[in-house]
Amino acid sequence: MEAPGKRKIARSDHRPGFVLGMIVLTIVSLFLAIFPGAFPIPFHEVVSILSEGNADSPGATIIWDIRLSRICLSWIIGAGLGASGVVFQGLLRNPLADPFTLGVSSGGAFGASLAITLGLAGVTGLFGVVALPVAAFFGALVALVAVIALGSIGGRLRRETLVLAGIVISTFLSACISLSKALNEESVSAIVFWIMGSLQGRGWEHVLLVLPYSLVGLVVMFLHSRELDILSLGERQARQLGVSTTRVRVILLGGAGLVTAAGVAVAGIIGFVGLVVPHMVRLVIGAEHGPLLLHSTLLGGLLLVWSDVAARVILSGGAELPVGVITALLGGPFFCFLLRKQRGDSR
């Protein structure tokens, strides 16, 4: 019988074939997501282009240079946001935490708004392509470092101080963004559109920008999933089990923050993916962080791929919605459902 005051490490309901099914669904989705768009491409032409490398087809440029790169990018970003949501909720032991709780999104938004205000986003050539993502990436990382430094008390990193530090940094940077919009009214529309989150106009160069950082961050999170389980027991129990809580928190925050910063750098702020996806997975497999990270990675990628498909087909005439609007429309009602369910379970 469990001793009073002690908690068990959460275990997951391992269902045979569930991971394989998610992988197959991901592959099928990546293929099907090629078809929707302002310029419809017949099935046989898509198969011919993909299988034979038919570059003479009029749809070849659209498939290889526009849609496939955008699909891969959306999956990478969605996968990173899903996994980061698991880590932030586990570290902070807060079901409402997401990849943007600690001011990472505000840091990225400030870096991007600064680049737009300075006119770097309008520069032509390779520098113009990477200037905005690089500025957003470093802005997000600086914000994360500031939160870790501000949240450290006596050499220890506690979840309560982390949340407060995140609120302080996020509020300050949001004020800086508002100031930059007020000082340069010509850039307001560009800043607002970027903050809403969009994958429009992204290509393979953006995939190459985000991929290495996302891979490193994901590997770090998966390698420390067991420590994340132990941290869920509480600070004292984790230290008694030999876990250096401050070191593990910094490493996990670094991994999750790196993935989030990479996504924010190329796509802007895309909300609700990191918040809702871990909850959706917990409803099916439980709360053990290893399987939870894996399934949230796969589901986060799927969710953002199809959200981006919806963003580019809902409006007619080739116009697009920001993908952040779609994820908010999908995530908002589901989040309300989660709140009602938790309130019912607590009675």
C-alpha cells in the first residue's frame, strides 16, 4: 500500500500498434497534404512528379519548391511544439503551461519586430531571407536565458519563480513590441501578421534553418524523459532519488526552449498546439513522459500540417489565413472541454 504523502510515477497505457498507426497516419497525411491549394494538381501528376522526378510538369515547381517544403516545415514545427508542451507542463507541474509560458514567444516576437522596424526583413538576397528568422531566434533565446537567470534563487531553479520570471519578461517584451509599433507605424501590419503565425512564403531554406535546432532540442527532451517523470513526484522526492533538480530543469528548459525558439523564428507565434496536444495524448495513453513525448511529437506535427492545409484553402482566390488563427479556432473549444472535464473530475 502506498505510504501517505508519496506519489507514484505515472505510467502509460501502452497499446500495441498505436505508435505504428501514428507513423503510418503521418506518412499518409504528408502525402495527402500536397493536393489542396489554390492550384489543384491531379493525382496522377503528383505521383509522376514524386516517383519519376518529372521536372517538366507545370506542377513540379509547386510541389517541390512550395508545398513539400511547407508541409515538412509545418510538421517539424508542430512536432517541436507538441513535445515542448509536454516538457513545460511537466516541469512547471501546470496543465495550463505551454511552450510560450516562459516568455519565449515574446522574445521571438520582439526580435522579429525589431528586424522589421529596422528594415532588415525587406532586404533582398540570402541575408533578407534569414534576417527575420535569425533575429527572432536570438530574441527567443535571450528571453529564455533571462527567465532562467531571473528565476534562479540561491543557485536553485524553482517552478514558482520560473513562472513569475516568465510573466515579468513576457510583459516587458510585449511593451517593447508595442513601443516599436508606435514608433514605426509603417511596420505595424507586418509585425501583427508575423505575430499571428504564418507559414506563407516559407521554403526549403527555412526548413534547413529550423531542422538542426529542432533535432537537438527533441533529442535532449527524449533523453531526459525519465528525469521528468521523477520531477513530477516533487522537489524533495526527486532530490532523494538522486536527481539534480536545478541541472535537469536547466537542460530541459534549454531543449524545449531551443525547439520553441526555432519554430517561432520561422513561423511566428502559433498558439494552442503545445497546450492542447499533450492533453489529447494523455486522454489516450496516460501521463508517462517517454510515450507522452513520442505521441505528442507525432500528433503535434499532424495537427499543424492539417491546420496549415486549412489555412491555405479556406479563403478563395489564393488568399491565406494565418495558421495561428486556425490552431486557435481548433484549440479553443477543445481547451474549454478540458476545463469542464477537469472541473467535473474534481467534484
